[in-house]
Amino acid sequence: MKRIFGGIALALLIIVVANFLYNGQETLDESWLNDEDLSNDDIIEQLTDNQYEAYFQRTDLAGEQAVKIGDLIVDNHIYSFDIWDPYKYEELDWLMDPFDDNSWKLYLHSLRMVSFLVNAYEETNDEVYLEKAMSITEDWIVNNPDNDSVSNWAWSDHAVSNRMLNLTNLYEQLQRSSIRDIGFNKLLLQSLYEHGLWQVEEGNYRFPHNHGVMQDRALIQVATLFERFDFADEWFDLGVERLKKQLEASISESGVHLEHSPGYHIHTFELFQEVNEVLSKDGLSLGEEFSDDLMNMKEYLAYVFKPDGSLPLIGDTVQTDLEHIDHLEHPYLDFIRTQGKEGAQPTDVSKVYEDAGVAILRDEWKDAEEFDQSTYVMLQAGYHSNVHKHADDLSLVLYSMGEDIFVGPGKYMYTSNPMRYYMLSSLSHNTVTVDGAGYDLDLEKIDVFIKESELTEEYDRVVAEHSLYEGITFTREIILLKPNVLVILDALESDQHHTYEQRFNLNPDAELLNFDNFGMTAALGDNLKIKIQQLETVDEVHHYKGSDEPIRGYVSYYTNQLTPVDQLEFVQKGKTANFVTIVEMESDQYSSPVESVEFTEGNLYYIKNEERKEIILQ
């Protein structure tokens, strides 16, 4: 079977033709390493004219940044991302955890610093970077054998997959260098083979999960490295087969990634697209349906990006701006990226993805000069997986006139601590909680869905429901009266007495002017005003901002960072609760044409441009 990865494939071909045989056991036959007639120079000489193309390279630092980071690592610093300071060590300790952070430990055992060292070598041709990479790699291999490693993170699926890419990249660059260390090559190849065996084991495979896609990608790469062995075809085919199943299980028919996070939608799309591009260069394909799914995933992103070109903080999403993601190519995305100056305007203004439980509402696609002034609402009403999922069902985010109005909490970090639990809980989202608590995420109790929707030029209306609180049915109906009035109808029913709390997180830049049982007024910027009106009786109202006891009123735009925000909590008590909430946004430039909103006998009435209008609610 024809493969890619230029230098890697040829390196193995030369070695294999010489003496490299597979004996069917869990080790490779390394008798060729003792062949006195086969020197390092004989092997390296055959590689110098071959161009390497690192399709799955983990990092791509270049220029002064690559050298700066490489020098730090040579000087015994661990560096993974800017969110953590470089960590100075005397001796490598694979149990070190200076930041008490699971993600830091993950990237330590991914050997991300090895990939950075390779970047520095590629930039300078200075082999001191490869020598340091070899030293770190050998130390890791010796101290972390499978089933007897010093850290639980050593053989976690994410770390294994990342490490496989980093180590194959290191191996290739070593073959192209003047370093002659056949003993290290032996150690590295044997370790990569063991990594492949680990990935093949069904018990180690994550499905459905974006980590599983990473595992597929890594297995395909290492199968390519060992392409001359009988098992390579089996590994390669297994990776492709699993990949197809991941796509089918983790992407809705409408193209929405079902891990409930726009940020991970992009991440998983990139994984699928990367593998698909590599396969296509080898004359292989995952099929037309796969390509259609990737196209649908990109179209979904055109709707999910807010009018300012950033992602809403839904699920485990961090602040992400489309202008910094130039590899997402689609006419719709070009339209969003350029604020309406280029590309093609999406065919719909608002979209409801019932199969994924997502509704995205807009008043209109405005002209380029006012593109970011549109009103945008995103409602969550789907529960397909616990992966990157928050207890955020029937929560919403709201944006209007160039500003976030109601914001989601973000990810914060993956280490278990009270703040992370808060970010995951309903208490941190723009939704209704019960008795001062959220609900537990339990896939056996999935009962959340979009009941109906109505999208018109005048208004958009969506009704969703869940029964995730024991013995309680929660129905949320949102109506966007275009352009800039949002009506929220929350109905909760139970046979027992409860305290129901309707919560809103304001933009951290908002100035809370006043609040009481009847609503709230806030200001943003020079002249944007936000007004909440409660048309039904509210028993109590509470306010939090950056509170640690209890934890309330925080959002996290970036990993490991917290920003205090005003959180308002409107309370009703009883067996049932009915919140009728009107949210209005206006400024000197955009006064609302909608006024006198009323909720009478189950129907909604309002005046727009001096004309009385009615919406008959089901």
C-alpha cells in the first residue's frame, strides 16, 4: 500500500530491506542493529536528498520565538503554553506538578517540549536542540513503561496520541541530522511500536470522543512509519475505520459537533480535516459523505460566531476570534471574518439545529459598516455527551449593538476544584436553578429537547424543555422581537414546593445602575442601555459579583483566568414558577422600535412602529 511521509517512509524502507523483520511478538526484531556491515552513515546517506513533510507536526514555532523557546528548554525549563510560566527544574521528575493543573501534566507527558526543540532545530540546524530532545525522550521512555509508569498521565489517551506525533517528528529530524546514535534510534522505534500496540487495544480507545479522533490520527501516522511490516496495514485500516465511526457518532446530521462546545467543534473539525487532507494526498478518501459533513461543520460555525466574530462561551470554550483562524475556509466564514465585506452571506438569518439542541437567532445580517451591531441569541437545549458539557440546558447568551449582554462562564481549567465545579454547574449559566443548586450531569436522565420553533422576519421564537431536575418540568420560550428586544418565558412545574432562581451574568464591562424585584438597568460603554423587566411577581432578588462564599459571579475567558461579573438572581417560590422577562437594549444610535410588551391570556402583544402586534403562543 502506497504511503506518504517522505523521509520517514524511505528511512524505514532502507532499514527494512537490510534486516528489519517483524517476528509477530510485542518487540521488533532488532538484529539489524548489531550488523557490523550496516553503519549509521550508510543509512543517513540515503536520506539526505529526501524532503520531509510533517503532516501531523504538533507545533509550528518559527523564527525568534522557536529559538527563544528552544533555548529555555535546553536550559532545563518545561514550557508548554503561555498560560503557564516556564518551569525550571534540576532533574526531570515525571511526577512534577508545579501548577496543580491536570492540563500541565498532560502536556508534560505529551513531550510537547520535544516538539518545540525540533522546531528550534528546524529554524537553526543547531543539533544541541535535538540532543536535548533525545535526552528528555530517553528519560521519559526509561521511567514510564506501559503499565509501570511513574504517573497516571503517562499513558492517558490524549498524552499518548500527542506524544506519538512528537516522537515520529523527532525520529525523522534525527535521520536528517548528522547525529549518529543508532542505540537511541532503536529505543525510540521500539517505544513507538509499543505506543501503536497501546492504541490498538480497544480498552484504551475513547469513543465517541475527540480524544479518539486524536488516537486515530496518531495510529495512522505510526502505521505509516512502520509501513513495511504486516501489521501496518491493519493499524492503518483500523485508524481509518474508527475515524469514520467517530464522525458518525460525534457529529449530528446537521453538522454540529455533539460535545456541546463551539471551541471543541473547531478543534474536532480541524482533526477530521487534517486526516482527510493527508489521506487525499495518498489517493485515499473517507467518502463523499465525510466531505459533506465537514462542509456542514463549517457552515454551522458561520452561524455560531457572534456578530463581532468571536465564539460564545458555551461549554468548555475559551475566547476565540475568527480573524485569528485563517485556515477555516468557506464563503460564509469569509463573510463573518471580513464583517460582510467579502465572501457570501449565509442563506438563513437564524438557524435551529433540532438534532443537536441548538438555536441561534439574529435580527438580520447588517451591512459591513454596522455588521457587529446585530442582535444575536444562542440557546442550548441538547444533551448528547458529558464530554466538555456543562449543566447549561436551556441557558442562553445574548449579544447586541456590538456588545455581549449576557455571557456564559467559559472553561476555566480542567483540574477538579470548587471554581471548576461552579463553571460546570447551572449556577454559572443564564438559566433557572432550583433550591440554590444545579442538576447533575447524568446520561441516563437525558430529557431535554427543542419542542418547536418559528423563524420570521418580524420575530424568532423557540420553545425548549427539560426534566433534569427531579420531579420538575422546566419550559423556556424565547422570542426575539427584532431588532433588539428579547422576551423570556420560563415556566417550572412540580408537585413539591421549591425555590426557583432565574440567573443572568452581565458583560463584565457593564455598569449595574440599579436592580430590584421588578428588574434591572445597566449601562455599557458610552450610551448602550440594558433593561430587564419582570412582568410577574418576583419574591426576592440577589446580586453577586466575584463572590467566593458562595462562589458566584465569575466568568473565564481564558484558561486559568477569572473575571468577576455581575450575576443577578430573580427568585420565585412555590410549587410552580412563571417568569415573564423582557430584555431591551437601546442606544442613541439604535432606539428600540418595539414598545409596550404585554403578556395577556397566554399570548404576547407589543407595539412596533406604532402598530399593535400579536404572537399567539402554543
